[in-house]
Amino acid sequence: MRATLAILASHHPGLEARLIGQIVGFVQALRMEKLEKVPGVAESLDFTAALAGLGINDLTSDPAALQATLVTLL
């Protein structure tokens, strides 16, 4: 988990640590689900880029935008 935090922070240095923590927690929760393919670091980076591109600073602020970015993880 710490490694993923560090990777996301290094690729997206302008993002708040709180958002990066939310992203890592969200992805970790998805990894516990029975999915055909669980999201890895590459998908986490894509997800983070999508959120940043949409200007999302909090995963709980806009559920519709969050849902629209899930394609980058799944």
C-alpha cells in the first residue's frame, strides 16, 4: 500500500495526499472483490489521471464522476 501511495504521488505531484490516500483505499477495496481481473498499479495510475483530468479532489464529492472513471480501473 505504501509503495502504491509513493508511486501515485511521484506521478501526480500536484494532487493532495488526501485524494491519493482515498484512491489507494478505493483500489484496495476493489481488489478484495471477486473480479475477473483486479486493478493493479497501472490501472491505479490511469484512474488517478482521469480523476485529476476531471478536477476531482475528493472521491465522495461527485459519485457520477467517480462512476464515469471506473472504466479506467475495471
